[in-house]
Amino acid sequence: MTWFVVFFMASIDPFAVKTLEFETRNECVDYVNNPSNSSRLAIEVIAKAGFNDDILAVVCLPENDIPDDEETGV
């Protein structure tokens, strides 16, 4: 199963970082919790949401639990 990092934001619909794929949930969580990856994650958020939106949650979800772009409008 493929896992992705998903951001829940205050003003825009949730979005997954589809350029980062993980084999397990733990691998995904370890990536998110590693401070050396913060720049990459920040770039993904800024590219999608800009600088002024609040991050409400960052989660790792399996591919089948991520809504399609058509469903979220993203």
C-alpha cells in the first residue's frame, strides 16, 4: 500500500504531496517528524497554499483514503 503526506489547511481543501510516496505508515510518519525534511514540506505547502494559510494537521494516509482532485477541487 502506498502512503502519502496530507495537509489539512484552514482555507483550502486538504491536499496530498503525491511526489512523496512511502511503503508504510511508519516510514511516512518518520519522514514528517524528521527536522531535516521540514524545508521540503514547507516548499510543498507554500506552492499549494501560499504563506498565509494555517496548517491545521499533517497526517499520513493510504492512497485509497485520499480524495480525488475532482472531489476536493484541488
